[in-house]
Amino acid sequence: MTQLDVRPQAGDTVSGVAGGVRGKGLGGNSVGLVGNAVIGVSTVAPVYCLTATLGPTVSEVGVQMPAIFLAGFIPMLLVAFAYRALNKAIPDCGTSFTWSVKAFGPRVGWMCGWGLLVATVVVLSNLAGVATNFFYLLVGELSGSADLAALDDNKFVHILTTLVFIAIATAISYRGITATKWVQYVLVGLQLTVLAMFAYMAITKSDEVAGSLAFSWSWMNPFAVESLAAFTAGLSLSIFIYWGWDACLSVNEESVGSAKTPGRAAMLAMVVIVASYLVVAIAAQMYAGVGTEGNGLGNEQTADNVFASLAEPIMGSGLGVLLFVAVLASAAASLQTTFIPVARTVLSMSTYEALPTSFAKVHPRFKTPGRATVMAGIATGLFYAVMTLVSENVLIDTIYALGLMICFYYSITAFACVWFFRADLRSSARDLLVKGILPGVGGLMLAAVFFQTMYDMWDPAYGSGSSLFGVGSVFVIGVGLLLLGAVIMLITQRRSPAFFRGEVLTKSTPALVVED
């Protein structure tokens, strides 16, 4: 379809000084506070994250799992203050990319945007694969046919089904933020309802099974974790399960009250997420305990899908199926909303000539970055298909390397807030706290996790156990993707010198909007 080119043309009137942020033609006032928060919760995929991380986290920290979930929330909350402050000053859909350019210049900003893009493509491919896994698991449960469930083991069928899920999610995202919002109301509502049912039934039945535990406030003490290595490993897992809340900020140009609503929605989404995680973690631990056999959360045989083993014992054979539906809905919903930040980051980078300007176009009817959305879908499908065909170990290690990307661009964004508002930090105690101290501490925490994770990744035992010349393949993939970004940046610099000279989006100029 014909796309609307929103790049500034000769004769456009720009309010303010040249070099500020630009309007992009997205559909304004399309989503309010609740819809925005729902997008944030959906992108995090709480049901999928819980079923995939309850077991591994218990294996690392035992009964301190709720404390680690709470500890992982702290740096995310601190970084959220940075996002809120920056969005209020510069409501641009490029978020981390635009803000870090304004704070540190084009090269740091470009690499920050690259970190977000790579992390999102990896997550999209993983979510699509998970949706396929649970789709066939659910079909097998409903039909009672082991043969149908086993179709997921057929690599060709699995890849084809995954590509179908990616295509559907791309199509919904392509049609606009309004379509996205209403689909998410249903899927997120289903997830939270099933989680509430699971937690209630787990707590009420916790005294009926062997291995169950009585609740203890000591579970909330992160200092009770036995070792620093275990604490770091658990913290890395908990940071992963909060990733995605910043999708709220990617729709800032499409929100009602773009300067304030996205920041408030991000805070609301994070409160809902952390409350859900803590309640479900405590309930599951009370019912199943942390043992290494049977339904114990420490059982390695069920660690990658805890809900699959607990669904029937806790909710019964009838209601238990709802938990499988919720996991599928969680993965599918997150798959669809995760296209939002990647497409809008590409749109923003293209608008400011940091990527080919052919992506700086918005669909005239749907008011979405149509070409960028389609390209994100194609990149995700190709990435997943190639990685699956090459090696399952490579695909697994790529997912393990995801934490490096997340800490990379989140920490840069946090530091960008401190530096961008450095002149305001002496204005008031509140500015010092919410624009300086809190974001700065959050950035330091994530930077520490980044370097510690990089150190751990050097060991071939990290991830799938694969290595290249004695170096862990997770390290090779994680650092290699960042270095690939640096190479692409150098190539782009030759094609778009104006952006890298600071002539398109500068550090010192205020926020601007192109007016027709």
C-alpha cells in the first residue's frame, strides 16, 4: 500500500530551532492511560515469564525467590524514573535512541538504539517459538492426541507454525495502535484472571500436599541468599522477566497527553507486574515447596515449564487447561505488542537519517510505521528460521545473550537522563532525586549486571555449554551482536554523514514538531 512520507520537505515550517525532534505522522490521541499500561503489561508477558523462570530462580536462590523478584524490580523502577522524566521533556517514539542522542551524541545514541533493536528481534523470535510450543501442547491436551502434540517436534512444522504466528502478529501491529489495544484488553485480562485463580487455589490447597511450605517473611530477605554468584544469577533472571514495560513509552506520540500519560502508564504497568509476580511466586512456593522431586519448584525436569506440572494438581483437569491457554495468550500477546517498540525505533532512526530514510514513512490510513513493522516481522522470521535450522544450541545461547542487550540500552538510557538534566539537578531536591539520584543508581546497578554477565558468559559452561576457541558461545553471540552494530554504524556513517555530524538531531536544541 501507499505510505505517507513524513520526512520534512522544503517549505515545511518547523516550530523552534532546527535540529530538534520531528513529528512523524503517527495517529495521535489513539491510546489513553489504561490502554497504554495494558500494552506495557502485555509486552512483559507475565504468565510466560513466570512459567519459564520460577524453576530456574528457585534452583539459584531457593526460598528467597520472592526476594529476588523484588530485587530485580528495583533497578527497573529506578530506570522507569529516567524514562518518565525524559519522555516528559522529549516525547519521541524513538525513546532510548532519541534521548541518548540528545544526551551523549549520535554515536552513543545509535548504539543504544541498536541494542534495543537486537534485543527486541531476539525476544520476538523467542516468543513466537514459545507460542508454537504451547499451541501444540494445548491442542494435544484438548484433543487427547499425543500425535498432535508431537507435531511440535517436527522441525519443519514447528518453523512453519512459528512463521504463521509472526505473520499474524505483524498484521495486527500493521493495522494500528487501536487494533493492538483492543486485542490486548482481552489477552491481558485473561492472563491476570487466570493468575489470580491459580494463586488463590494454590494458597488454599497448600496444606494438603507433601513438601508444601508455610509462608515466612524471611522469603522477602535478599541478603539471605547463600552466595554473591547465586544472587547475581537470580537477579539476571528477574531483570529479564521485567523487560518490555518500556513499550508504553514507544507509543508516546500516539498517546492522549503524550508528555505525561506514557510515563504514568509505565509506572502503573510495573506495579501490576511486580504484584502479580510476588503473589504467584509466594503461592507456588507455598504449595509446591522448593524440593527437587515431584512438583517441587527445584525439580530440573519441570523447571522450564512449571505451570505444566502444577496446572492439574492445583486447578484440576478442567480449569488446568486455562493455564495452558493463558501461557499461549501471554506469548501471543507479547509477540504482537513487542513489534511496537522495534517498529517505532526504526521509524525514529530513519526520520533522523540514522537508518535508510525509506523506513521513515507512516501508513496513510492506519497511521503506523507500516514498512518498519513489516521489516521487523521479516527479520524476526528469518532470524528464528535460520537459528533453528543451524543449531538448537545457537538459538538457546542467543536467548541467554539477551540479558546483555537489555542491560546495555537500559543503563545508557538511565545515564542519559542524569546527563541531559544535569543543569536541573540543583534546582530542587525533587529534581535531584527523580532526575539524578534514582536514575543514576538504576543505571549503575544495570551496568554492574552487564559487566558481571559478560564475565560469566566467557565460561563455556554458561548457557548451552557450547564454545568457540575456548570462549563461551553466549559471550561470542552477545558481544558479537554489539560489535556487529558498531560495524553497521560505521557503514551508515558513510551513507548519512549529516546525522553523525550532529546536524539532524543535536544535543542542545529543544523538542520540536514539524507543522504542515
